[in-house]
Amino acid sequence: MSDVQIWTYVLVALSFGLYIGIAIWSRAGSTKEFYVAGGGVSPLANGMATAADWMSAASFISMAGIISFAGYDGAVYLMGWTGGYVLLALLLAPYLRKFGKFTVPDFIGERYYSKTARVVAVFCALIVSFTYVAGQMRGVGIVFSRYLEVDINTGVVIGMVIVLFYAVLGGMKGITYTQVAQYCVLIFAFMVPAIFISIQMTGNPIPQLGFGDTLSDGSGTYLLDKLDGLSTELGFAEYTSGSKSTIDIFAITLALMVGTAGLPHVIVRFFTVKRVRDARKSAGLALLFIAILYTTAPAVAVFARTNLIETVSGKEYDEMPEWFSRWETTGLIAHEDKNGDGKIQYVAAPEVNELTVDRDIMVLANPEIADLPAWVIGLIAAGGLAAALSTAAGLLLVISSSVSHDLIKNVLNPGLSEKGELWAARISAAVAVIIAGYFGINPPGFVAAVVALAFGLAAASFFPAIILGIFYKKMNSQGAISGMVVGLCLMLFYMMKFKFGIFDGGQEAVAGLQGDWWFGISPEGFGTIAMLVNFIVAIAVNTFTNDPPEDVQEIVENIRIPSGAGEAVEH
Amino acid sequence: MNTDLRKKYWKENLKYLSILLAIWFLVSYGFGILLVDELNTIRMGGFKLGFWFAQQGSIYVFVILIFVYVRLMNKLDKKYGYNEE
């Protein structure tokens, strides 16, 4: 066994032992502990847990790689997945905390005094969470198979057992404290290689500054200028300018921001703190912890891209370093000597280009490309697993509480005892893990695409209903329900038409449909339009129907005031 | 509870929200997207300014915005006696 493998095994085993230990220590004894960790989590712990919950396998493994190949356009993810927290902190978290229930469908159901609204919300929550969680389990399997050389399916099963253990046993309480540990593991694993490479390339130990610094080879050239030059030389677009249209960039960024603020597994984290002011503060801390990774990722993207071009472009294939052949066996990088000169031509023109690179390699192989020590390479696996497991656990909790609390307790069987509900929650968590694992082992081809679209769905359904519920006292149930249904259906329709080509002959037709995009907006950005339509429909229907009952308007008045629920019921 | 007081509190809250969200919009959609080409003509070390706002600056501003909001609201809560210990 190589050094890298030994380190990987040791670090992964240590981190898993830590998670299991925390799970045993923080078992949940009541539904309140199971759903919202008893409501007594400190803002700092909640901030870290939210950050780990939020940063998935996609953030850890794929994002820097995506940016690496998209250049400026990668900003949609950077701004989209952080800017949503401003909306969350200012427009949602404090009021939902004051409302003080367990789930997002709870809020929708009570604010709109309707079981139909609650069921629609449960349905939206389940669609969003299931698509998202399948991607995480797949991520777990991939990390296992690439680093530990176990079969992908075995990897998924190991991941399932671990998540099952602490989610089913500990509920939100167990999940929260494991997520705190997972945040520490993942941020350490992401930052250490980034700092090493930053020092190597620019002599600056802070990656955020390093990628705007001059190269350490003494030439005095700025790294970004060099990368712009290399890119145009090979026929790619200039790294610092984009190729997507401005309106599409705008729409995608907005859809991701609003979607972030509407994702139930993120919102529910703010039910776990004690006071309204803690909800605000922990949103700020969460974004701070997220920003550490999100401002480093674009730097990693630049380092990795420059390193890759310099290492491979125009070089002899036979003289490639060891990592090249190792990653070739995984299929993440491939060379086809089209002109038979034994060298690697890496250019934009597809007929001449000889190198195909999977974007995930930019993070997974980055430490090897930069020739870092074995223990740093071993960290990546532990970090990727922490990112995937923490997000999966958060999503599973949303699924289980939607079923046990919103469907069983509130709609189907209101007489259920506290103990019965806790068991229902545990069983639905277990069933959800198994379904997620099934999708991880047999991934429908569209998982990756749908994960991105989960944001569009959240933007099109939840966000307007929650915002209107807080900021528009006279919003009634008819308006909110029609808005959610129309928004969700429109988003699903656009996805099916332009992402999967269902109405035009399947996946092959998708590329040809780009010219027909409404307003030139891609399916990824369409959540913005669907959200606007949701708002318009909701307000229009609301105008022609009755005002909500007095006591509901009183609820709205009440959630706007942060202090104790007791004094607000006065008149 | 005093309805007037509640209304005043809510109004002040909305004022803060509009100012903070205007800044949120300006740094991301303004500097990072709509004005990116104009700002890219200005350089800050190795960074073109528009590119920097899109991939770095806007995120820093987001973090600052939330903490400013936390401070403003804690003060406001105290002013209206809505703070809880």
C-alpha cells in the first residue's frame, strides 16, 4: 500500500470514529430534540452546522473545477450560493424562528390555515430533498472508490450505515453536533492544499490574495494575466471574461440565491437556536464559515488550471508524472494521440484537442499535480466524505420530519403520541436513507442535472410563499397555494422541455432548443422567472379572494416582533 | 401590546432592510454582473475589479451586511424593549 493510501485510511477512519462517538453522546429523547435539537443550540455551533449542512459534495469536490473551466462565469455559483444567506438572514430566519415550529411545511400550513397548503409544501420539500440527497450518496460512493479502491456500491453502503446510525439515533441533535465536527474536517481538508499551492505558485500564504499576486518565478507577471494569456493562446476564452450572456448570468445567480434561501434543510437549521437574535447571528456566522471555502475556491480554480495547462500542454505523453496515469485509470483524464506525435495537444478546438479532463479532478488530483505531501492528499478523501455526509444527513432529517410530523402527525393521525411520533420519525429517516442509497447505487442519469435544478424548484415554490407570509399580512391561502402550484409546474415544465427534451424527442434534442429559451434564459436560471410568476399569481388571486382570518393576521403581527410569544397575545 | 409601537418598529426594520438589500444588489448584480466590463478596465493588483467583485468582493460584502444587520437589529430591539435575555 502506498503512503497516500495509508494516510487516507487513517484519516477517514479517525473522522468516522469521531462522528459515531458524537452520535452516541447526543441521542435524541423527544420529538423536539429529534426535529430541532431541543431548540437550544448556540449560534456558533449552529453557524458551523449550517455551513457543513450547506456545503455538499458538489461544493467541496466539483465547484472549484467548474469555475476552473468556466472562468468568470463561475461567479454565478460563488455569488448565488452565498448571496442567498443575506436573504435568509434578513427576510426569513428571524421570523421563522419567532414562529417557532419544527418544519417549513409547518409554517406554510399554519400561516395559510390550510391542510392543502401543508401538503403542497410537503410535496415540494420531498421533491427538492430527494433529488439533492441522491447526489450526495453518489458523491460518497465516488470518494470511496477513488481513494480507498473499494467498489462504488460498497462505498455507498458504508456511507448509508454511518448516516443511518447518527441520523436515526440522534435526529437533529446528533446531526447538529456531527456537522460541527464535519465542518472542521472539511474546511481543514480544503484549506491546507490551497495554502500549500498558493505559497508554491505566488509565495503568498493566503489563497484569496495569492491568485491576484505575481508569480513566484521572479518574472513579475500577475498569475491571472498569465492564465488569460495561456487560455487565449490555446484558443479558450480569456479566463477573466465570460461567455454566457449577461441576462443568463443574472437569472442563474438570482435563481441560486433565492433557491438557497428557500431550501428547507437550510431554513430548518434556524429553528434550532434559542432566540430570534441568535437566529440572525447564526446566519451571519454560517455565511462567514461558508465564505472561507467560497472565497478560496476561485483561487484553487486558477491555481489548478494554470498548473494543468503548464504540466500537460505540448508535453511528451511518455514523460507525464505518475498522477497522470493513476487518474487515467479512473477515466477522469484521458489522452488520445490524434496526430500521432506523442505529445499532448490541449486546445479549445475539438478536432485537434487530445485531452479530456473531468472537472472533478481539479480538486481531487490538485494536491498530486502540485506534488504535495501524502498526508495532504489523504485529507481530501476525509473532507469530501464530511461534506457529502453532513449534507445528506440534513436532507434526510427534512424528509423524515416532513413525513412523520407534517403528514402522519398533522394530517393522517393527529392522535399520535409523542413516543409514536418519535418512532415514526426514526422509521421514515431509515426508509429515506435506504431510498437515497438505492439512488446512489443506481443513479438515474439525470441526478447531476436535477441537483442544480433543485434550487430552481425551491425558488419557484417556497420562497414567494414564505416571503409573502411574513411581509404581506393580507396574503391568503388561495393566493399562496395557486402561486406555489403554478410556480412549481412552470419550473417542472421548463426543465422537462429544455433540460431533458421530453417534448422534442429526448436528450439529443436539448442542444438544438437553446435558441428557443424564453428571454434567452437557461433552465438553470429559469427559477427566477418561475419565482416571479409565483409572486404575480399569488398576489392576483389574493386580490379576488377573501382576506385571511383575523387570528392569522395576528400571527403575522406577532412573528414580526422578536420578543417573547407571551406578551403578544394580549388583545 | 402597543400597536403603534409595533408599527414603528416594523417600519424602521423595513428601512434597514431596503438599505442593506440595495447594497446587496449593487455589489453582486451591479458591480459583479451588469457593470463588470466597465469595472474590468480598472485594476487592483493582479485583479480586474469587475472580476474581483464577482468572485471575491461581493462575498465579503455579504458577510459584512449580515453582521451590520445583526447589530442594527439588536439596537432596535433594545430601543423598543423587544430584546430578550
